[in-house]
Amino acid sequence: MKQYQVGIIGATGMVGQRLALLLENHPWFRVVCVAASSRSAGKTYEEAVKNRWAFQDKPIPAAIAKLMVLDASEVEAVSSQVDFVFCAVDMKKDEIRALEELYAKTETPVISNNSANRLAPDVPMMIPEINGDHAKIIDVQRKRLGTKAGFIAVKPNCSIQSYVPALWPLMDFEPETVIACTYQAISGAGKTFETWPEMVDNVIPYIGGEDEKSETEPLKVLGSIKDDQIVDAKKPLISAQCLRVACLDGHMAAVSVKFKIKPTMEQILDRWANTKTQIADLDLPSAPKQFLTYFEDPSRPQTRLDRDLENGMGISIGRLRKDPVMDYKFVCLSHNTLRGAAGGGVLSAEYLCKMGYIPHKNI
Ligand SMILES: NC(=O)c1ccc[n+]([C@@H]2O[C@H](COP(=O)([O-])OP(=O)(O)OC[C@H]3O[C@@H](n4cnc5c(N)ncnc54)[C@H](OP(=O)(O)O)[C@@H]3O)[C@@H](O)[C@H]2O)c1
């Protein structure tokens, strides 16, 4: 495959740095442009991140260390160099929505980690294994934006990427009610223990907006395209409580589910082991070989031991058992900045390239 020239908007942030590492030796994608706020613009990437590079064991990729950081608001300057961009910025929602549309309107597809465009009914919110087919809505979005190639695709919030993959193979048992409590790592707030010492030995029972995202976003992922829009699944009704815990990476969830058609334990385990994903035959470079892994050991999954499963792209599940109030309960885990952010974005981009949604620009 001819290499795609790509840009990272928000390259200096936590997700942007992860993207820089993931794309370092990517077989299809080459980072040729990095952009961030005006605070970083005009510095080399190395200078811009030198006091906040989050990965002590991994150096800044040499190929981008000397690139000059552009101001993300200079849309033409970025777009003229790239086939598409990844976007992960910390800005107000309306500013992000406007910025992403500006890029799309220069015929530059945007693969976004931000929440601003997630609930638009013509923007696919992708976990490619589960709902890659939602990309079909891109034609509708292009009509709205007046573009030929440009569009926005997003990935869902990191908090849902442990339990939605576990629920998805069980949807024909019609889960009616889900109670999920998440235990979320500090990198999800763009932080390390150095930059957030108050989190050492601590749990904070509030993450702004997270409960709501964790209750609504799954319904879009599990929804379907009808009448030129993505229509949310009607069930399950989800109650979520999201807690920040003293872990560096990895979001865990404790989940209880009540079904309309109650499956047996064996049926659930069989679905988790054998349900075929939508990308199973596509040979995408970042796809995990095994999407869902069930641990028989009752002390697993553990955040530190299991978050890196399948290069941080696998979902770990354990402790399936009967629930005296609901039907079943279990625990699941995903890596928040890999599967839940940068890695999920890269996998979505690979899917969209493979399926022909991202053309080369002949740069
Ligand atoms: N961390 C996670 O696990 C995670 C997971 C899923 C989704 N997300 C989402 O991804 C996005 C980025 O998160 P993060 O954790 O990487 O944040 P972060 O570490 O705070 O980084 C923010 C990035 O945004 C840039 N930025 C800030 N203001 C800007 C402006 N006015 N114009 C252009 N760029 C600007 C920053 O550039 P400067 O360095 O120049 O300030 C930096 O590159 C957020 O929308 C977040 O909700 C994060």
C-alpha cells in the first residue's frame, strides 16, 4: 500500500504523544506534520514536549523530533502537507467542532479522539470490530459539509471501551439494564503522578461529564444506520459511576447485566470466545489477534498485568458470575490511551483506508 502522509493535531498532549509513538514505524502511515496550540507553535517537537514527555522508557521518535510544530489554527498550512489528520486537543467543545469541520472542508479527513462531534448523527463513532459498518454514514456527512473527500470520524470515550466490547456479542440476548462502575487511570486526564501528585494513594469519585458519556455513547456504538442517520440502540439502559483511581494507565469496569432473554454462563463465554468481529478478515496492522480474552483466574484481569494485552488493543474480561440482583456480573479492562484513544484512532484510520474512505491527495 502507498504510504499516507499524516498529521497529528494536539501532538504535544498525552494522546498526541501516544499517537507519535504508535505511528513511529507504522507500515501505512508517515507523520509529516505536527500541530498544537500557539504556545508550542514555532518550536521543534522535541523542544515543545521536552519537560512533559510522558514515556520515560521510550524516546521521542527521531523522525518527528525535529519537525517544527505548527499552530493548529493554520488549517491550510497543515492540510496541504497531509492526506488526513489525527486530532486530540484540549479545547472548548464548540472550538473543537469548528476546527475539525475546517479541516474536513479542506478535504482532509479527521480521525478524532475528541468528544465534540461524537453525538452528531452523521459522524461515525467507531470501535471498528463492532461497528465499522457505521462508516457508510460518511457519504451523508460529506453532503452536509459539501466535501468530496473530507469527513470526521470519531472514537468513543475511553471509559466505555472495556464494557461495550463485552456487551456487544451478547446483544441478541437483549440486555435490558446495565450497571457499570469504572476505575479509571490518571493518564485519562492527560496526567502522570508527577503532574498530579494529589492522586497518589487516592480515589476521586468524580470525572466531569464521564458518567453521562458512559451511559449514552454505548447506545450509538451499538446502534444502526436508518434513514441517513445513525440511530441509537434503544437498550440497554445504563447506569454508570466513573471513579478516578491511582493507576497510571488502564480503565477497569465492574459490570452487572440483566437480560430479556437470559443466557447461560456457557453461552456468554462462547460468545466472548467466538464472535467474529467486523475486521476479522481485513488484516489491519493494529488489530489485536484476539479482541476479547476471558481469564479463568479469579484475580484477573489486573490493571498492571493485563492492560498491555495485544499491544494494549485487546479487551480483558474476568470473574463472570451470577448476580443476585441482576442476572450476571463480570469485570473488564482496556488500555485507555491505546485501545481507548490513540490506538483506537489508528485502528479506525486503518479501517477507513482499507475500505476506501480516505483517498491519497497526490501531495
Ligand atoms: N488521555 C486519554 O486517555 C484520552 C482518552 C480519550 C480521549 N481523550 C481526548 O483527547 C483529547 C486530548 O486529550 P489529552 O489527554 O491528550 O490532553 P492534553 O494532554 O491536555 O493535550 C492537549 C493537546 O491539545 C493542544 N491544545 C490545547 N489548546 C489548544 C488550542 N487552542 N489549539 C490547538 N491545540 C491546543 C495542546 O497543545 P499545547 O501543548 O501547545 O498546549 C496539546 O497538544 C481530549 O479531547 C480528551 O478528551 C483523551
